[in-house]
Amino acid sequence: MSFSDGASKSSSKSSTKPTYSRFTQQELPACKPILTPALVMATFIVIGITFIPIGLSHLSASENVVELVDQYDEVCIPADSSDPDVAYSKRIGYIQDQTTDKTCVRTLIVPKKMKQPIFVYYQLDQFYQNHRRYVKSRNDEQYRDPSASDKTGNCEPEAQLSEGQPIVPCGLIAWSLFNDTYTLSRNDVALPINKKGIAWESDRTHKFGDNVYSKNFQNRSLVGGGKLIDNIPLNQQEDLLVWMRTAALPNFRKLYGRIETDLEVNEIIKVVIQNNYNTYSFNGKKKLVISTTTWIGGKNDFLGMVYIIVGGVCLLIALVFITVYLIKPRPLGDPSYLSWNKNPASVQ
């Protein structure tokens, strides 16, 4: 009886051994290409002749984009003093003075015909929306749920008023909302800018609530940027939604609106700017951008140039390989090139 018990125990121990399979033993079929000279050269040639036309098509599409860029931060402030310190204080005093008229009129000339829809952007340079503290200064639950208005975690220093009332929407991102405005006209006729549908659909339907309203916003002594309309829900104030999509790089553009009519060549566009946003304290720049789009989006030569450069380098490498192979061919798999098969005298 004891012998059988010992046998059963030994069999149970041996049963723990994993069963054999081709998967566990890494014996499944695998592709193991032999990199012959012909295969390597053909691969580089195919990549080259594929990438270069793609790059040329991207450059062609980018060239068809008509873009007007106007930097107005310097020209829309009073004349500077020759003393840099005085000039800096003038800029700060001008932009922070709520009683000063900050209207600025700019004139743009359309270089080519611009077919609608034409997109209007504002561009900020040297504005680091990717700063860790800035990005974290928000509370998505408060923006989405009206019952969570008291939840201001992570929103410091723009979380509550000094009396303890919560700020909605809280956080530095919302507080620094861009508040320059643009009014366009041509031939003394207003050129409407459609600001509907400029934010992401997911932001309007999921990230911001349709029954969440601003409260105590920009009511502190230090005003950061734009104001919100208290009786309109946050998900309908699309300028805020666009601004809350923080940019990854310090120089970025954000959509302001769309012009839904064609602009003809040499037409004069009058732009009335309310120069309210303070970029002078950190030496930032502000630009108004009016642009059309193509199938690749806005104007962007970088992607096309990358495709062309990579394709050209691949063709150059293929040409070098072909030249070397023709001048000094090398037999495939010749064992005489192995070090242990060479003549010791020749190795020395």
C-alpha cells in the first residue's frame, strides 16, 4: 500500500513537467529572408521611387495653400521709447490698463484667390501651454458635471475666490483664455466669421456639460484673459473649448473661426483688432493667420521635404550598392571569407 502511494506521488511530481508544443519550444514557422544584394538594392529602389512622388505631391498641395500671416503685437501698441526698460514698462502699462482703447486697424491684401471655407487662426509664439503645472491646473469633472462645481482640486491658484466660492471653470488654462478679437470687412462690407463648429465634437458632447455654466470667472483682482457669458453653457462657448486643447509646442495656432465666402485676388481686407491679450510680459508674439486648406490640411512643407529626402537617400544608397556590386562582386555564401577558413599566412 505504501509502495503504491509513493508511485502516485512520483507520478504527480512528473506530471508538473510542461507538455511539449511547438509554440513553447519556439519551433513555429518563421520568415527568415536571405538578404541577397539584389533584394537589398531592390528594397531601397522601391522605397525611393515610392517616397519621392509622395513628397512631391505633398509639396504641390502645400504650394496651393493661400496664407496671410500678420504679426500685430508690436505695431498695435504706442510708439516705444529708445530705452528698453521704459519700452517694456510702457507695453505692460498699456496692456493692463482697462480704460485704454486697444483698437488696432490692419490692412491685408489677398495674393491669390482664396476659396471658402477660409480658416481664421490666432498664433502665439513663446507660450508654453505644455508646462506641467499649467497642464494640470484644471478639473474635468467640474467642467462636465454641474453637481461637481465645488470640486476644484488641481486648480490652484485659480480655484476659489478669497471668500471661498468656487470658480467655474477653474484652473490656469481657462483663466488665461485668449481674448483678442478680430472684425473683418472688404469694400466697407462686413465679412462674417462663423465661430460655430470650431471645437472638437467630443469636447462639445462629452468633455464639457450642456448644463454647466460659468461662475465667479475672472472676478479676482488679477484678470488673466477673456470672459465667459454666464447664461450660456460651457459646451456652447467654443472659444473656451478650443483654448482648453493645450498645445504641445511653444509656437501654436488655434482656430478662431471660418470665412464662408470666396476672396478674390488683390482684394483689400480690413481687420479691426482688439489688442487685449498680454503677451508682452513674457516677450511672446501674436499673429493673425487667414488660410485655405488642401487635402493635407494647411501649409506645411516639412512633411513633403522629409519624404523627398528619405527617398533620395534610399536611391543614393541603392546606386552605391549597385556600383560596388558591379565593380567588385562578391559570391553569396562563399565560405572562403570566413576567418577560420582563410590561410593563416594571409591573415598575418
